[in-house]
Amino acid sequence: MSSGQNPNIVTMEKGFDLIDAAVIKLKRILEGKPEPDFVPGEYIGNYTTVYNMCIQKPPHDWSQQLYEKYGSIFKDYATHTVLPSIMEKHDEYMLRELSRRWDINKIMVRWLSRFFFYLDRYFTVRRSFPSLTQVGMTSFRDHVYNNVHFNVKQVIIALIHKEREGQQIDRALLKNVLDIFVENGIGSMKRYEDDFEDFFLQESASYYSRRSSRWIQEDSCPEVAHYLHSDTEPKLVDIMQTHLLVLVAKQLLEKENSGCSALLRDDKTDDLSRMYRLYHAIPKGLEPVAEAFRLHVTAEGNALIKQAEDAATSGSVEEQVLVRKIIDLHDKYMVYVMDCFQNHTLFHKALKEAFEVFCNKKVAGSSSAELLATFCDNLFRKAGNDKSNDDSTIEATIDSVVKLLDYISDKDLFAEFYRKKQARRLLFGKFNDDHERSILTKLKGQFGGQFTSKMEGMVTDMQLAKDHQTGFEEYINGKPKVVDFTVTVLTTGFWPSYKTSDLNLPVEMVNCIESFKAYYAIKTNHRRLMWIYSLGTCNLNGRFDSKPIELIVSTYQAAVLCAFNNTERLTYQELLEQVNLNHEDLVRVLHSLSCAKYKFLNKQPASKTISKTDSFEFNSKFTDKMRRIKVPLPPVDDRKKVVEDVDKDRRYAIDASLVRIMKSRKVLPHQQLVSECVEQLSRMFKPDIKMIKKRIEDLITRDYLERDTENPNTFKYVA
Amino acid sequence: MRRSSAASKKKSDSVTTDLFRSGSSKEMDRIDHLFNQYANTSSNLIDPEGVEQLCSNLEVSHTDIRILMLAWKMKAEKQGYFTQEEWRRGLKALRADTINKLKKALPELEKEVRRQTNFADFYAYAFRYCLTEEKQKSIDIETICQLLDIVMGSTFRAQVDYFVEYLKIQNDYKVINMDQWMGFYRFCNEISFPDMTEYNPELAWPLVLDSFVEWISEKQA
């Protein structure tokens, strides 16, 4: 204990011996070997040794040497003990050893830095050297971590792979080991990232690439393991999505058996829902799915149209079938949008765009507007007869029709066709007031009051007509007898325009007309009645030789037949003068009475067509097993005329719109004017750009607009 | 200064008479004298017959553009007729008081009219000049074709030929209005022909030109 010098001086050798002993003891404790713990006295003693060695006056101040000693303790331990013990193990065992050694190191650092504490108080501070703790940690990193991390990383990745394949692994261990990576970054994530994460992500990328084709079978997003550092998770999810979904998106969507189109084709709604959920997570991931959806629906719609075209015989389309199929298609895919695709706007939009494409196609020369109007017409006509079509079915169909109309751009064309057919229904068929009003209410709700005002007026007229009829019947009660007579008064603006004619009525009918005129003049003020004989029907008693038969004919036909009440025989010319119809109408009428199914008149010569030199005779020999015969006069429902009328209205609408816009804007460049005009009119129809240009030119000629002299592409409003 | 101001009220257009008199009155006399050589004595106008005579003396055809230019210079209002006032205006501006001087002035006049700054005005004038009726706003295709040939034939031969051909075979337009007329002028000046690469039908070109361009493209295809 004492030397030749001052007995209280601790020599380096002595001090080191004491320290070495303490270190050995510590190592044994940490390695789990049987060794009693440090008692407080020993603890203080060790501390004091170091203390004394530091405060001794030169040449006996051993701070520097102590510091170096401290460092070499760790270095030796790491190099000779720790590292070999890790390296000699494999796989999980290696990880465990590493984890164990790491924990030991931490404790060792704690203890030894307590012993050597005095160095940290003055020496390391003054010299700006790394602290004792830092030395201890750095030592582990430099001598252990740096040498093992590569292999450790391999093991970890292998384990994760095992887990991906479905095997159980020790997650806690993995977490501990990865924490080591983190902590060996000593303040930065760099070691973790460089030594583990980068490799891991790379490996994951190739893993998911390989697995991408099987993703659909797997029901859930592979869980992101908890043992990874939280920073890694978003990066991993990103990789997964990129490889599973984005990079192969196109193929996935188009894939023959499992791609989006196939799923749609095979109605695999569950798979579609799954697809939605996965792609929903990626930014812009849903766009290709919505696109595939749109293409699919468009293709199906187009196929229906083509089917209808092919099936159309002699130019007439089976619109009942086609419209029904389109309605069903819409319902089906709307369910998809709401369920599989969670009501997402992208998919609503895709559905809308798809329908807008094929719903505006012409089928065998008929526009979709016309077909839809015809569909409604037949729906309401049949409703009277077919009891299987109950009210709620009709209502549902009406709802579907209104939805479909939304996709059709030529709405005004539909309105016009519908109006014409409605007129026929109201005047000639049995109509159901409830149904008529129901569809109009729904159309009004969707497209505004202006769209339906005329049609509503027509339906109201029918009600008013009933009231008038009651009034009229009261009026003639007691007056000299006239033939039974029903009048329907139509308000001109609401109804389609009908030709009037100066028909010469048989005298019996003239009386009816006159008495109604008188009645009406009493009931109303300043109203002019215009008689549309072309729409009337007449019940005539035909006194044929074998038996009388009641004939239900149009007024025109009645006028012609009644001409024969006074004369047996009349030539075409005579008839023309007497009845006062135009040639076209007279020919039609005579044809229906002498050349068609029922020959009430005999024609000379008995050819198939009417010529101006023919003469006619009452056919008293006519008979039929029926007592009542309805003689149809084929209507002259002119598709061309409807289209012409709509075109005319459109021209006015465009004019009005252009003037409105220019009045408020005063000065506007051409393209903007056109686009604003299209926008304004889009609710009713899609204006033809050429037509707009023509209207602009017309307005220039009429001095509503002028071209700007400086800039010929701009127009100015002329006040 | 104008001693003879109030006194001379010989003719109906007496106000301007004074101005003219105040200049070289001898020149004006000669101009008037020339006028009387062609004018119809009862109407005091040079009528189409007189114009024909004038043209023959000037040795130009009456469909020559230079007569139109002369009318422009005179600011003549009615096609085929020159009033005395218009005559005076034109010849004074041209400094021509004899038929020979007038003849010699024509080339210079042409040069003046063809200047970019004047030609657009002349072009528009040519259209208005052909409007014979009170409220007329458009000119029939036949006349337009002739007019195009006269006015633009020498400078834009190809465009005129094609456009005239198109106008004759198409059915959409029976007449051409001022806006369309001016549109054609802009077309000739702004669009290279016959490739017409700069033409954009989405701009505010008159529709007739859109159809014209379409027709040519189809022909070329």
C-alpha cells in the first residue's frame, strides 16, 4: 500500500489495479455469473480512488490516463468479449445475444461512469472531450454495432419475411433490436435508416411486386408491423401502395380475369368494394377505377343501342324494350355507385358521362328524345288496359324516365314530341288524369315550370272541357233537339298547332256548332272559337241493306259519307266542291272509305289508289259481322315537322340568349359569347355552334350587335 | 372676302358653290362645262347613258375598277349617277378640268386608292355603292361575284376565283351582307392562301367563310 513516496499518493499502477478489480467484478455481475453485488463501501471506494487520482498534484494527476483507461476498458471488452459472443451465434440467437449485450453495455456504462464520475466534472468538460457516457456508447457502436449490423439486418429481414408468409416471430425481440439500430445513431436516425430501413423498404418493394398479382385474394391490407419504428410505417405503406396498386394499376384494372372490367362484367360486387377501399387510400388512385367503370357502362349502353338498331324492322324501333333495358342498366349501376363505390362523386360523374354518351345516340333514324316520348305514350296508353301495371310500378317507371331525360341533351325535342303525343292521348284515348299529372309534376320539379307549362295547360283544359260540356248540356236542354254533341275547348297556346279547314259540314252538324257557339258566347267574353274538324269523331248509322251498322269515323270521313245522303253517286270533283277539303285530305279520306279494309263506298274504277277522275257510290251491299265498326284515319304525325318546329324555337331561344348576354356585358369576345350562350341554353338543348354563329350574324344585320372595328373578334351591343 | 356670297343663288347647291367660286373660278367653270357635256339636261344629273359616254371618252370600260374609284373620290351615292356636286368634288380633288386631265389623273387615283389606309374604306364603299334600294342591307350573289372580281380581282386573284366559285355552287346564302363582305377582305389580308393554316373557325369569322374554307379543304383532300 505504501511506496517510497508519500504514502497517500496513489500511483497509476495501484489505481489501475483497483479499477481492474472493480471492472472484473462488474463484468461478472452483468454476465450473470455468481458474484455478490457491490456494497456501498466498495462503491464509494472506487469512486474515491478515481477522485484521488484526479486531484493529485502533477506529476501524479492521472486524469488523462484514467480517461484513456476508461475508454480501453470498453474497447477491450467489446473487442474480446462482446463481439465474438455475438458473431458466434446465428439467426434469432444472434439477435438475442446482441440484445443482451446491448443491455449489458448500457448498465456497464452507467456503473463505470459513476465510478469515473469525477472525470466528467472537470476533465472532460475542460478539455471538451466526449463525456463518459458518450465514450461508452460510442465504443459499443464502433466496436460491436458496426461489425454486426449487416448480418443482424439480414436476420431481421428474414424474420419479417417469415412473418409475411404467415409464421409467428418474436416481435418484442425485433423491436428491441431495431431500437438498438436507432440508438446507435446517437441522436440521428441515420444508422437506422442506412443500416436497416433502406434495405427493408427495398426488400418490401420487391416482395410486393412479386405478390401484386395475388392481392385480390387477400382480404386485408397486410398489417404494418408494430416492431418497426413509427417513421417507417408511412414509408412502408407508400411502398406497398406503389407496388401493389399504382405501378400495376393499369394492368390490374385491365387484367383479363381479375381486372376492374372483368369484375364489372361478372358482377363481382364484393371484389369491387374491396378494390374501391384499397384504391381509395392512394392519392388519385380512384381515377383509373372510375375510368374503367365509365368505359364499361358506356360499352354496355352502346351494345343496347346497337341491339335495338339491329332489331328495328322497317325503321320502327322497339322503344318499349330498349328504354326498359336502359332503365334497368341505370338502376343496376346506380346501386354499384352507392354500394361498392360508397357514393363517391367520381363514380356518380362516371355514370353520368357514360349515359350521356349513348343516351344521345340516334337509333334507326329516331332521336332518343322521340323514343323516350313514345315510350311514355305507350306506357300511359297501356296503363288503362293492363291491370298488371299497377300505380306504383307506373310511378317508378315515371321516376326512371325523368332520370333518363336528364342525360338527354335535346330536352326541348322531347318536350315537343311528348306534347304532341299527349294531345292525341287526351283527345282520342282514355287517359288517366293522375298519371298525366304525376309525370308533369316530376318533370316540373326537375326541369322547371316553363318546361311543363303547356302540357299542364292541356291537362287542365280537359278538366275545364268536362265542365263546359255539363254546362252546354244544361243549356240545350229544352232547346230544339240537336244531334248528341260533345265539344272540347282547347286553349290555343297550350296545344300543338292544328290545321283548320273550311270543311262544309253536313247540315245536322252545323246546328250543333251554332248552338255551342251561342252557349259559349254567353259564358265567356271576347273569345273566338276556331273549329278543328280534323280532330273530331262522329258516330254514324249506316243503313246498309242487310243490317244497319254503326260507324265510328272522323269528322272528315263523316262529311264525305253524309254527302251521299242526298245523292247516290258523286265524282271526285263534285265531292271536292261539296265537302271543301283540300286534295291531300280528300284523297286520304276517300282511300280509307273505299280502298281499305271496309269499303263503304264503291269506287269506279276499282283501283287501289284515288285519282281525280274517280267516282263514288254508296255501297248498300256492305256488311260485316260486327255491329259497330271503327274506321281509323291514319294520323299524319310528322316527325319532320316536330323537328322543324323545335329548330325554329331554338333559333328564337338563341337570339334571345345572345341579346340578353350582350345587353348585360356590352362588349364580349366571340368565343366567350358562344360559350356563355351554350351554358345558358344547356338546360334545354345543346345548341349547334354553327347555328349560334348564324344567329349572331343575323343580329348584326338587324343592328342588335356590331363587330368592334378595332378587334373583329369582339362584339358590341348596339343600344 | 366673299363679296358674291349672298347674291349667287343660281343653283340649288349654292352654299358649296361659293366655296368653289372662291378658289379658281375658271377651273370650276371648266369643270361645270365638262359636267354639262355628259349630264342629262332635264334631271341635271349624269345618268348611266352619260356615264357610258364618259367611260368611252376616258377609254376605260364601265366595269373597270377605275370608274368605281372615281365614284369613291366623288363620294357618289347612287350607282350609275353623278350629281353636279359630286362631279365638282371629285374633279376638283383630282385637279382635272378637262377630259384629258381626267384621263391622266386616273393612274394617280388608283395608286391613292390602293394605299393600305384607303383601300379598306374603298372596299366598304364599293359595297354600299351597290345598294340600290332604300332599306337594302345585302347584295345578291350574282352582283357580289362581279363586284369581287372588279374590286379584288387584281390583287387577290386566287381567293376571288375560289370564293366566287363557292358562292355560285352553295345554297345557304342568297345574299351577302356588309359584315360578310368585310370579312372576306380581312380573310384575304390575314390568311395565307391556299394553305389557310392560320384560319380558325372558332374565331368570329363569318359563317360563310367557315363553310368556304371547309369546302376548299374538302376539295384539296
